[in-house]
Amino acid sequence: MIARIFALLLVVSSLVASTHCWANSIQAAIRDSRRPADQTAQDVLRKPEQTLAFAGIKSGQQVADFLPGGGYFTRLLSDVVGPAGRVFMLETTRWKPDVPLDQKVIDQGYKNVSLEGSPFGQFHLIAPVDVFWISRNYHDLLIAEYGKVDMASFNRHVFASLKPGGVYIVLDHSAPDGSGSSLTTATHRIDEALVKSQIEAAGFTFDGESAILRNPNDNRRLSIFDKKIQGHTDQFLLKFRKPG
């Protein structure tokens, strides 16, 4: 009996130590001096520590960062997955100004990061990854002027690009409940329920959500660029998992 209790205590101690080490790696990533000042200034609103913890990003993982937009999360992901991990920036050639911004991540010495450009709504990965990450850009795939994207095919492609048990993280600006994508072009928001239904239709199981970026005072019919709400929008953070 004593031996069993001792073994259990060893397991608990190991788990606590592992969790502490993981939390420290996220904090170290946030403190990385290579991060641009304009990005660190966003931390108070974007809450990267809680976001990365919710996603469960771990050392050694392979992460696809879709439409990284200058690498706010890319740099953080790079540090957390560490030298044994890999971050693939999947940028679109449709938004040419973002490509050199993303290249700066690699130029700054994030050696486990690579960059590839593809036509809008497309991407290529050389092998399945542990995490597919898309932050504040899922809604753009439904804006016709950027390009016509078959969302069912896109999400099936994400599904195929993940390892069994892999995670799909979607963070985006929230539109009014029941609005679908009807306000997306005008506001750059999307209805959370639509995102869930589209992703689950591709074979994913819903694995949880976080309220850390919610703002109940946001008028969700305003454009995210409206000065009355810019930077303070109500945002949803969702996690989906590929079975297996």
C-alpha cells in the first residue's frame, strides 16, 4: 500500500514539474527580446500566455501558422515548440505586404520557422502537423473579393494535414449570433456557430473553447476597424481535434 502511494506521489510530482516547465516556456517566449515592440504592446489585449496554454502547445510539436500576418504568434510558437519543433508559416501571395513581414521572423534567427506562399485559401505542408493555427483570419476566407474559397474543401485539407489526435485552433472576431457570414465582408467578423458547423462537417470533434478574449460590451455589428472598438472586439477561441 505504501509503495503504491509512493508511486502515485512520484507521478503527481512529475506532472506538476512538467506543467511548471511548460508554463515557464510560454513566459520565456513572451519575454523574448527579439519580439518587435509593436507586437509586445498588444500582449495586454491579445493575452498570449492564456491563449497558448489553452491551445496546449508543447515542446517538439510541428505547428502550421496559417496567414501569420507578420508573425505575432509565430515567434511565440517558435519559442514554445523549441529546437526539436517546427513552425510553418503558410502565407498567401494575395497579400504581398505580409510576405516580407513574415520573412523578418526568419531573419531574426527563429531557426525552426519556415515560410511558404500560396494562392489565397490554399496551403501546402510536406508532412502532417500536430497543430493547425489560424488567428483572426478564418473570416477572410469567406470574403469573395480576396478569392473564392470552398470552405468544405479547405477544412478537409486541414483535417488531412493533421496527425491523428491533432488540434485545429481558430481565434476570430465574433459576429452576432445567427448572422453566419452575412456581415463578414463589411465587418471582418464571423458567426462562431458557422465556424463550428463548417469545421465539424470536415470530421473534427469540438474540443473546447475559452472566454479569455470575450468582450460583452462590443457591438458586434461594427467593423473591427471602427475606432470605437478596434483592438477591443469580442473574440472567440475554439479548439477542434482530429479523432485518433
